[in-house]
Amino acid sequence: MTGSSQEFIDKIKSIKEKRQAVILVHNYQSPEIHQVADFVGDSLELSRLAAETRAEVIVFCGVHFMAETAYILAPQKTVLLPAPDAGCAMADMVTPEALERLKANLPGYAVVTYVNSSAAVKALSDICCTSANAIKIVSSLDADDIIFVPDQNLGKYVESKTGKNFYLWQGYCPVHAEITSAHILKQKNKYPGAKVIAHPECTMEVINLADEVLSTGGMVKYCRDLKNGVIIVATDIGMLYRLKKENPAITFIPASAKATCKDMQLTSLENVLGSLQNMSGRVTVNEDIRKQAYLAVKRMVELA
Ligand code: 13P
Ligand code: SF4
């Protein structure tokens, strides 16, 4: 760590106390951001923490939909996104207008929306899910016909596990689409006996080669339990920092070194400090939309 990084870290820690802030950090964030985290986790874990925290201010080191979900659950708090331009390419693949049109064409379908979506899309949904709970959420619904938005890959995977009838929105994560079955086969060849863990945003061809299909939080638990060996990791390479740090006896191999979410890397110590100093990067949601979106997110949190 450079001297200046340590200075930023010290300043962030001191102003955080003054502001009564909590810093929530997604697993993909860069190592320096992990140093200032109060909690590191996956989308579901961080949503839960946002809903439960007694802190006045939530600094969300992640992407926009995550900060928005925190605000949906805790509108009385100030939610700050230090990198205001940090979006999610998949979330941008569905608009509320287009979803409304689809719903009109498919009456009777339940709308299950992955949290990687805007508040306005969540507001049109019956229930939300994350990669950690999607199978459980869909299985728990009375409906057999499901509109699944926006991730076609997670949707296909959940469809294969629940046997329900899915209309799949054609969104996808470009970072996970970068990982192919050829990458996995190449690494398996190089490391015979290695386990493969894949995020469900990967394509089915990758999922079919995986030993375990897990959310980022699920990967943390799985590796903790495995204790040693070699693991090929099919997700954003940002995940490897935490996995390596917590499991020094395991060798981690990225499925593709090119799988990196540029939006997740927009958070820096500098913009975390700036947002706390100036209370900038505030994320809010129109109250009518928030109330509707809250119902879908709350149903998920209660069920999961
Ligand atoms: P997790 O909920 O598994 O952390 O995934 C979030 C995400 O954006 C993966 O690309
Ligand atoms: Fe969105 Fe993919 Fe980045 Fe996750 S990794 S935030 S799904 S673009």
C-alpha cells in the first residue's frame, strides 16, 4: 500500500465516524476499497445490511442499482454512490416501457426481476431476486408462468432447476459473457482435479461445466468450507482478491483474466473520501416508484 493510500484510508475512517456512516462494499470492488469496508458481500447480503443498519449514511461501493436498492429499503437514510457513473450494462438492457408492453402481452405471468435492474423496472415486478436466492424465490411462487427480467442466463438456469415456464428477457452481463466453455476446458486441462465454481450470470455452456453455481457470497462460503485444493473461478476477476485473502491454502485460477466489470472498478479511495466530505453522489428514487419497488424487494427479503 502506498503512503498516499494509507492517508486516504485514515481520512475516510475518521470522517466516517463523524458522519455516522457505514461503508458497504461489493465483493468485486478493488482491494483498496476492501480496506475501508465495514461489510463486504454480495447483492443480497448488502441489501439486508442496508435495511438493518442504524447508521445515518450508507456509502455504497458498488454500482448504481445496488445503491438504489439500499435507498428503496431505507429511504430515511442518505445513500451515497462514490462513483456516480458506475452503472450496470445488464440493468440498462430493460426499460420500464418495454416491460410494461410485455406484461400487457402476457397476462397471468408473474414478473420476477433480478435486482440488477432499475427501480422503475422493479416497480413493475411482483418480486425481485438475487443470484443467491433466485431458485428459492421462483419455487416459492404459486405461478407457473414467469416473466424473468433482465438476465437470460440466470433465467435459463433457474428455469432448468424449477421446471417452470419462463419468458426470458434477452439481457445478459457482458462480463460473464466473456467467459466461454473453451476457457473452462483449457483451465481444467491445465489443472486436473480442480473444482469449477461459476456465477449464474454465466452462459449455460459454462454452467454445465461447473461443479457449483454460486452467487459471489456463495463462492466465499464454498471456498471457506473446501479449505484447500485448486478452484477455477468463473466470474469477475475482482472476486479473487477476497477469496485468496481468506483462503491462503487454496490456489485460485480465473477462468478468464479478461472478465472484469469496468463499472465496479470506478470506485476509488479518492471518490469515497470526496463523497463523505461533500455528501455527494446521493442516490434517491421518486417516492411513487420507490413504494412500488419496495413491495417487490421486501417480498424477496422476507422470503429469502
Ligand atoms: P452477486 O449478487 O452474486 O454478488 O452478483 C452481483 C453482480 O452484479 C454479479 O455480476
Ligand atoms: Fe452488471 Fe455484469 Fe458489472 Fe455485475 S458484472 S454489475 S451484472 S455489468
